[in-house]
Amino acid sequence: MYNKNGSIPDENYSNYCKMLKGEIVNHSSKIIFENIPKGKYAVNVLHDENRSGKIEKGFILPIEGIGFSNFETIGFANRPNFLKASFDVNENKYVKVKMIYF
């Protein structure tokens, strides 16, 4: 989870404000961030298949699944950034992130 403009993309996962890890069960995973102050946030999800803790890339694109809040697709003309991926948290909120595999 990220809370600052310019924090994503974050290939080395060093700019996050809070990180949680979950298990995939029946092709899905659920994470609950608790005690989050009101504000603007974005979520980045990595299916870290080899458990390296970073985004593995082929020529340019990731070879593992990746997803961002507010993104259905990712491409050269639709690169993730905090402003596009962010959402307001004023109360409990459910955010669904679609995993994208290239």
C-alpha cells in the first residue's frame, strides 16, 4: 500500500507505507489493512511466484502477475502511477485489484 505521489511504480518495493503478504487460495487472495488513517492510498499487488521479493522482468514487461488499484490493463500508454491508482480512504473500503499477466 502506498500513500505518496511518486511512490509507484516501485519495482524494488521500497516506497510502500504498509506491506502485507497473503496466500492464494482458489485463484484469489484477500488482504486486510487495519488502522489506516484517512487519506489517499494506492495498492500494488505482485504474484511473487519465485518468492524473490521483487518484480521479475523479461525484456521489458513483468513475467509474474502484477496489479494496481484502478487498473484493468497496463501498457506503454497506460503505465501505473500513484495519481491514477489512488483512492480516498474515509471509512472501511473494499478495493479489488485485477492481476495482469503478460
